[in-house]
Amino acid sequence: MPKENSQRASVLQHVSQNVRRL
């Protein structure tokens, strides 16, 4: 698995949490 994919998943999770907070 590419490293970029892992980083993207982490960012997506962070955004998801931010949206949930909203």
C-alpha cells in the first residue's frame, strides 16, 4: 500500500471527526 494512501486515510478520518463535531 502506498504511503500516500495511508496519509490520505488519516486526513479523511480527521475531516470526518471535524464534520461530526459540527
